[in-house]
Amino acid sequence: MRFLLVEDNADLARALTGRFALDGHVVDHAASLADAELSMKTVSYDLILLDIMLPDGDGREFLRRHRAQDDPTPVIVLTARSEVSDRVGLLDLGADDYITKPFDFAELEARTRAVMRRLGGAAGNTREFAGLVFDSTTGTISAGNWTEQLRNREMRLLEVFFAAPGQIFSKSHLMDRLFSFSEDVSENAIEVYVGRLRRKLGASEAHIETVRGLGYRMVKRG
């Protein structure tokens, strides 16, 4: 998934970005509200991790403004405020969850998974298409009596296709889902990852089809 981290503490931002990257997530870092607004104009995010005290304003105003614009992007607030009234206020503003600093990364990771499951309406992390079972917790795909392990970016790419079978995704869209702004890669990288994923899908009924001039989509083999 692709996250936006709005945090002015460079050391904390670097640590969080690195830890989420190990799980295969793409994280864009914005050190100010202005940078966050600019990022959101160009990219659609799965989740925002939002600090409150930022050099150019209050994260609560950012949250209030985007909820007033009917922006549904889930938000987890990173806050040093521990009073019950402060936490209730954040939820009333539209935060999906919050975590109090200092926090353990394992707790933040668990809260992130919980928010995404809740908003996705899923009770678990297993999905199925054309007889292919995809488990995003273990990073595996299976069909019949075989199981294949996916690497991080292969898994994130498959998540995109599983979210909307039959929908065509352009190379540029897939680039946005797999790579951050700081990574200097070309669209040829998408061809490489699609090729790897196709080989791992093997003889299953699920297939990633090339739609010439438009992109790729996941379909059931005909």
C-alpha cells in the first residue's frame, strides 16, 4: 500500500519509512502541511499518518479541512497528547485512529492493519479470484495443492489487481502504487514485476493480461 507520513521529526520519519518499507509498503514523507497538500494533489493514498504539531500549522486543521471536502482517506494521528478529551476530539474531527507518542512500531503496524481491514469491510486478509487464494498476511498465493511465496513488491502489485479484477491499470498508476517519489525508476520496472508475477501465477485460472496501449488487468483465463 502507499502511505503518506506527515511528520517533521526527521529521525522518526526515517525510522517509520524504513520499517514500513520492510513490509513492502511505499511511504512518501512530508515534513510540513504544505508538502502534504502537494503530495495529495498528485497521488491517491491508502492511508495518512498525521502528526499534530507541524512547523507550518496544526495537523488537526489539515484533518478537518479534508474531511469537510469528503476526502475518505483513512487517517491515523500521531500525537503526544494523552488526555481523553484530546483523543476524543481527534476522533470527532474524523481521525480513524490515533497513537500516543512515544509508541512501539509493532503497535502502530497493528493499528494500521486494523484500520485498513475495518474500512475495507474485511474480517481477514484472505481473498480469492478465479480459484486463486491470496493471503496478504503470509504473502502467499495458492490454488489446489500448490502454494507460491511472493516477494514484497509482487505482493503489493497483486493487491492492486485483486482490489478490482477486470479493471485496467496503466503503468503510471502501478508506478504510483509500488514506488515512492524518492525512487528513480522507469516504467520498464512495471514490466519486470508483471512478468515475475505472471510466472508465479503459473497454471492458475487467474491471469494478468496486457491491454495494448492502456496497461494491465487481471482476468480469468478463457
